[in-house]
Amino acid sequence: MTTRAGFVALIGEPNAGKSTLTNQLVGAKVSIVTHKVQTTRARIRGVAMEGDAQIVLVDTPGLFRPRRRLDRAMVAAAWGGAADADIVVLLVEAHRGVTPGVEAILERLAEIGQGRTVALAINKIDRVKSDVLLALSKDLNDRFEFANTFMVSAEKGYGCADLKAWLGAELPEGTWFYPEDQIADLPIRMIAAEITREKLTLRMHQELPYQLTVETENWEERQDGTARIDQIIYVARDGHKGILLGHKGETIKAVSKASREELEEFLGRRVHLFLQVKVREKWLEEAERYSEMGLDFKDGNV
Ligand SMILES: Nc1nc2c(ncn2[C@@H]2O[C@H](COP(=O)(O)OP(=O)(O)OP(=O)(O)O)[C@@H](O)[C@H]2O)c(=O)[nH]1
Ligand SMILES: [Mg+2]
């Protein structure tokens, strides 16, 4: 049997739907999704099978003009994912079209994309009419030589089978990187931390989601088949801790419940989840926080 295998990096502006598409192609939730920008912070590998091809999807942080150290490290991780991939898929939001952000990405792709297969996926086609879509596809194809163009709705699944089939056929021959039934390559403690961060991001307003990080501190498999998971939420300010806890601890309780329920579903067993909020003014400047997130601290250097 001839097998195929390779890495496919999904890149695009924040919120383009990269994580949603990763999950759709894998057929399971391996990367967190929210309506807010900059949800994904590091490269998340999801594994999808297409016949005899193993497609390793590399979900990346959104590409934008970074300001903080964390932002710079995220953007570097995204471009690093593209550089290491066999195929790059650029996601563009159908209803937003060619934004300045998309233009900047195309420029950079023109620099590094030489000799690399780059495909275009126009996402969220459920939000626009077909004439808009065709005009956008033409505009983008005039600006860059894409190997192929797909029109998809990562959320609804439209067009995703075509994209997956093409990716599978396009990957080089080679042996699989992971067992056939593996769906992600991310330490389980990190998946658990991401799930809690998703629930926090969904509940917290404005800047707060960008000012916190979650780490799994301890994981204990108990005799009775349940798991005890201890996590720390680092925030930079006292005031943020108060907001996070909420009146009589109601906010953190709701977050904890939502996270625990998803963890239980994911792990298929009961979970005891303990969340602790710690104020750590300088966490955004600590190398250890970055390695816990799967980022390179040095990438954040100006
Ligand atoms: N209508 C519609 N919404 C979508 C589609 N795909 C994704 N979304 C929504 O777009 C938002 C962002 O999705 P994500 O998958 O988190 O986007 P992302 O590109 O991973 O974002 P970052 O991690 O922040 O870079 C979420 O609210 C998704 O539900 C789609 O095909 N149609
Ligand atoms: Mg994402």
C-alpha cells in the first residue's frame, strides 16, 4: 500500500476560522474556538485521515501586527508553522474580503511561498451571496498564484470534503507520523488548560482574555477511575482576579463547571477540576509561561 503523509498549515487573520476548520477536518474538537480574535496562541496539531493519506493539520495563531511580546511570539509561531509545512492553506473570510491584514499576509507569502504549495480557502461562505464569492476569488487569484481555491464553511462543513480530498492527494508519499486513530498531538495537560481558557475567553470581556493564561499544575488519576485536575489561571492584576472570581465566586464557578463538563466528555470519565487564580504581574514576561503555552519566549524579542 502506498501511503501519503504530510503537514498542512492553516494560516490567516485572527478569527478567520482556522481552528474551526481544523476541528471540522479532524472530525473532533482538538483546538479551541471562540468568536473573539487571537484565541489560538500556539501551533496545534490535529490529525485527519483521507484514504491512505494522513493529513497533519497545523492550526496556527492568527496573523496580525503584533505589539506585545506574547503577540510577537504567536505570530512567529504561525509563520514557523507555514515554513515547516508541505502545504499552506490561507483562510480568508468571505464577508470581509481583502482586508489590509490579508494584503500583508499575501505580501509575506510572496516572499516565503516560492516553490511551496499554497492553496486558498475562502471561509464562511454561508455568510455571503455567490456573486460576492466569485468576485473575491478572482481578486485573490489575481494577487497570488494559488495552487487551488476552495470555498468552504468550516462551521457548516460545506466544501470541506473537497478540500480534504485534495489535501490528501497532494501530500507526498511517505509513512504516517501518527497511529491511525490519533486525532491530536498536544499534551493532554495542555488540551485541558486550553479548554478552561476557552471557557474564560467566552465569559470575560474586552482585554481580560488576553491578559490571562491557564496552566495545568497537577493531574492525578484516581483509584475510582476519576481524574483530579488542578489548574492555575495567571492574571497580571489584582482587579482582574476580582473580575474572574465574580460576586461570591460565581464567575469562576460557572467557568469551572463548563470546563469540567467538556473535560469529562473529552476524557470519557468523571473529573474533579480545581481552579486557582494567581496574580502574577509579570507573567507576560516570563519564559516559563511561554514554554507552557508551547511558544518560544525568544520569538517575542523585539
Ligand atoms: N458563519 C460562520 N462562522 C464561522 C465559520 N467558521 C468559523 N466561524 C466562526 O468564526 C469565529 C472564529 O473561529 P475560530 O475557528 O476560532 O477562528 P481562528 O481563525 O481559529 O481564530 P484565532 O485563533 O483567533 O486566530 C467563531 O465564532 C466561529 O464559530 C463559518 O464557516 N461560518
Ligand atoms: Mg484559532
